[in-house]
Amino acid sequence: MTERPLSSRDRILGRIRRAVTDAPEPPATDRSYLSSHTPDDPTGLVDLLHENLADYRALVHRTDTDGLPALLLRLLAERGASTVLVPSGLPAEWLPRADATTIDITRIHDRAEATARELDAVDSVVTGCALAIAETGTIVLDGGPGQGRRRITLVPDHHICVVRAPEQVVASVPLALPRLDPTRPLTWISGPSATSDIELDRVEGVHGPRTLEVVLLRA
């Protein structure tokens, strides 16, 4: 049987293997570095997260459990949203059904067969998160209950994300990683979608929602 010719990839990897055959074992990784540059103060962490989220042009709000439903309905009304995408597992009390004193918004439940066109037609999406990182102003989603699949937070133009503070807030990326499952679909969000061309003209909404609103929810 004729042998298959080696590909460029095979040749390159073969050279690397031959080059390191007699190499000594690498030294142990020094992990004595600081895992955070922020004091371990829950109030301070939430304030820092708020500041960095706002610096990334996210709109940040604070409320408690009792005030959350009214706040979410107000944000959706101010957006002019008539439809809101609701991922499986989102607490029902976050978006109660409208009564005579509130607006009525059609809830769209996340479906695996939903197309990008259908998702693009949705006005807003409301989710929770896995955690938030104060030093970088980053929200992390892992597809868990109340978060849904990655694409429901990338296609709709308006994303409202609720962060339970301070229990879901960590200081830094090194402190966040042990709390995350690397086998899950992790989405790291730092502000609304934005990109710049060579002349640094900023364009928002290219790779995700044009508007990100974060609600810091205290118990």
C-alpha cells in the first residue's frame, strides 16, 4: 500500500518532536504571584465592578430582590421592547406577568431550533450569569439555568444581565477560573459589542448586542 505523503503539519510537528527529544524537564511553574490586586471587601468589589462596567459603556443599575421586577419592566419599556427572550431557568419572579398597572411584553422562550433571523427579531433578552469579575468589568456566562445558549446573548440587540452581588462577584480572573467549569460553553462579556477600524472609529453591535445593561442585584 502506498504511504500517504507527509503534510506540512506532520513535518513541522515531527521536527518539533525531534528537537525536544533530549530536552530537560521544564521547571515547575512559579505560582507565588498575587491572584488579585483588590482588597477582599464585598462592597468595594461591587463598586469596582460597577465602575469598570460603566467604563466599558455598559449601563449599570442597582436594586434589591423586591425592586428587580419593576426595574426590568421599566428598562424594557424604556427600550420600547415588545418581545423579550427568556432562557430556561430564569426565575419566574424576575419577569412577572403584567397586571393592570404595567405594560405587557410578549415572552419568547428559547428554542434549540430558533434561527438567527428569529433571534434577531427579538427586541431584548434577559439572563443571569455565572459570575462577574470586578477588576476587568467582565460578565461570564456558562449556559447554566437562567443564562441560555450563547447565541441568545449574541444575536438580540439588547441584553439585560442580572448579577447577584456580592455572591457572584470575584476580584480577578485568577480567582474566577476555579469557580468555572472549563467543559461548559463560557462566554466572557466586557461591555456591549464593539470594534474599531484602523482609524479607531468605534462601531457597536457588530459581534453582539449594541446595548448591554447590567443589574447588580443585592439580596
